[in-house]
Amino acid sequence: MILKKFKKLGLTAAALCTTFIFSSFLTASVLTYQTNNSKSEVHWEGEKITGSSHSGIINIQSGKVYVMSEQIAGGDFVLDMTSLNTTDMDDEKSNAKLTKHLKNDDFFSVEKFPTAKLEITEAIKILNALDTDSNYEFKAKLTIKDITHEIAFGAIVEHTETTMNVTANIVFDRTKFDVKYNSGSYFDDLGDYMIKDEIKMTIKIVAQSN
């Protein structure tokens, strides 16, 4: 009888379900974890077609993770691109030279775009995951040079009511963010100077609840 009344009002079962979920989100308690920026970081790695690679660190400027009903519900992070550095070479001058190149307009145009952003839009908890495997699958929006694309990645998450540790491995196509320097997708006859389009990032988050 009640359902018939809802049908008369033009409400479908899907609409009722959506209304219930949205109402539950509004009334549920959300716990916010703030990143400890001094203990959190992003390790990046880029590779040439020859197999040689370079790597370094990017600092996390700020970040929050939201937990509802003991599961991650979302999160947002700001990366300080001005902190980008190179650490893999023994010679400090070589590290500094590459770091300067990565910050200029051939790559990340750090003066114009001093931050990058990562926003978690969907989080799925994996039940019965092994300790060494991802126990969450995330969908997120990655913004670099004011260009945003959706990405997906797995992560290992450990948290209590007061602390959280997250380790996530992300691979993204740099050319989608207008970072095309020596890309084989855009330039011919690069030979050994070709740099792969994929950039790897390992994000390590240490956070505390408010």
C-alpha cells in the first residue's frame, strides 16, 4: 500500500534507495584524519626507454582522509610541487640539474603550477585481503598543471580511531597532463632519449584523527 503511494508520486525504487543512502551519509558520524606532513611523502620514479630511471621526493602540503562506519569514505591531498627533488644520483650537482629541469616548462611548470591535487572519489574495502596485498581500491581525481583526470589504484590502509597509515602505488600517463618532453607518443626518432609516458608514485600517508 505504501509502495503504491510512492509510485503514484513518481518515485522509483532506485530513487528511494538513493534518498536513503544520502540521508544515511548526512546522519552518520564522519571521522576526519589530518595528515602529518613531516612524516608523509610521495616517492616518484620516471624511466627511459633504455631501462635507466630517476627518482625523488615530493612533499605533501596538506591532506585529509574521511572515515565513516569504520571505512574510508573519501579524502583530498595537496602536493607541494615546489618541493620536487631528485635523489637517485650520488652527485649533488647532477641531482640539482635534473630537479631544475623537472620544474621548468619541459615538465611540470612548477612556477605556474606550484601544487598538484589528489581527491579520492570512491573507496572500496577488500575483505579478507592478505597483509601484503591492497585492502582498498580507490578511484580518484588527479590534478597536475590544472588538468584533471580520473585514476584508479590500490592501497594498504591501517587505521585505529586515532591514527592512520596508508601506502598507495599509483601509475599515471604524464602526457595527459601536458608533460610531453621526449615522449615517444608525440615525437619521432628519439632513440635512447625517449622517456616513458608512465610515472610511478608511491604515496605514504601518516595521519591522526581530529
